[in-house]
Amino acid sequence: MNQHFYPSFLLQMLKTLLPFQRFSLISKQAIKTMATTTKPKTFHDANAHKYDRMASGCTASIAEQFLKNLPVPVAEESVVLDNACGTGLVSQFIKDICPDVHITGADLAPGMIEAYEARAKRNNWNNTSTSQLDCRSLNTLKDNTFTHVITNFGFAPDASDPDGPSKAAREMYRVLKPGGLCVITTWAERNFDPAIINTSLAIRPDKPHGYWESIPDYHKGHFLLKELEDAGFGYNCSISSVQGGLSAVSFEVLVDNMCEFRDMFWKDYDTEEWGRVRGVLGAELKKLKAFEKREDGSVGVEMVAWVGMGWKI
């Protein structure tokens, strides 16, 4: 027989609030309801299962390039933190090169951790672990642990916490071993922003539209460089730009992928409004200077990222 045990303070609270004769009948159910109540899922948590499709390869296009040119290459004996790991794209590239390397995947969203673990299982990764952690507080990870700390587009971009990037950079420095390498990427030019904004304005010209709120200068190279310097890397850091972007096998697939952002940009649209999004978005994408249609029928939107690196001396 299963038995449930509840904190004494919850029992006492309910005894105070409810008549005793009723308490004996509903206490367990009431406390069970309170104990299982959870906060609404974040966008990344709720959409983890389809996040790679939504991204249309843009984050992977940057990771694949910088991982090939690391000044301190990942080797089998390395110990890597895939920070804000998402579904595990960075770890995938690393494991393809060094199957036995030790990697910890850390992310705040439980859904992303589940997706990461599913990828690890599909690919039979060994020497891999996960932790549900906010990159601003890697509190379960010890100082001087990792040879590489890689944060690919998860550098605390939350506009409600302008100090988030500073907290995250300091934590990366703390858990990095002396002689280790920290890599952080941010978007310099997403380039598809006008298509999203103009789609919203075309459908709701007189209503406010949702979009990413940004920390001032977050997309500037000097912002990332200063965060690395102030975190402890000092002058032992660098910044460079890398081109990548959205990519899909066809224009229709690209539009479908971007429509998956409904919960972020068009969440409260009614049926008629949502029915217009796909057509308007497609037309706006074709207007972008960064849009390209290739000879094989595939399409893309060029994007530019900053890649910041810091060496812990």
C-alpha cells in the first residue's frame, strides 16, 4: 500500500483554515494538489521537442565553424561543459570528433535536458551527464573543473535581468580550469527580425506586437568582449565574427519552421489572424536582403554571430 507523507507545517496550516471535521476528509487531496502545482512552462521548455526545427540550423551553423578552429582543441582527455546546452547540438559536434570525451550538458529548461538526454541515448554517448542549471548560477559545479566551457547562444539574454550576462560570465570563469578555454556566442545580426515585425504589423497595424526584448548593446561585439574581460579573463580574450544562418531544403519548409514561433510572436492571434501569418511571413522573408534561394532549391537567411573566447591563466 502506498503511503504519502506531508510536511507538518502544511497540515497545521490546513487545520487552521478548515473545520476539523472536514479536514480529515480532504487534507490529503488538498495537500497533494498544492504539492503538484507547477509554474507555467517557459517558451524553451515547452518547445524543446521541436526547437532544432524552429532554429533551422542557425545555431548549429555557427557552432560547427568555431569548434573546428578552437585555439585549445577538444581532445579525448578534455572535460567539457556544454552550457545552456539546449538539445545537445554542440555536444553532438564534439562527440562526432571525440567520442570518449567527458561532457556535462547543463540547461535551465527541463524540456531541453530531456531532449539532450534523448539525443545522448540515441547516439550511445558515454562519459556524458546532465544538470538542470541556470547559466547565471552553476551552483552545483565546482571551481576549476572544466577544460572547456562553451555557451552557444545561451548567454543570459533575459532583458529583465540586465546583470545576467555578467553573472553568467563570472560563473563560466569560476568553473573553468587554469589553462582552459571559454567560448560564448551571441547574435550580431539575426537579419530575419524585419520579417517577423512586418508580419505582425501587417496583420495588427494598430496593436502592440510581441518581440524579443534585448539588453542594451547585447548584440554588439564590445559588449561580449567587456563581459569576458570583467569576468576575470582580462586581456586574455578575443572576439570575432562568423557568418551562418537559417537554412531549409525548401522555402515552404523554412516558412513552416518559422511559424513554429507562434507561441512567442503570435500567441493570442485568433483563427482569422493566424490564418494570414504564413502568407504574409513568406512574402516578408523574400524581401529580406539576407534571403537567398540556391540552385538546388534550398533557401536560407544569412546571419552573423559574435564568437568570444577567453583563456583562464
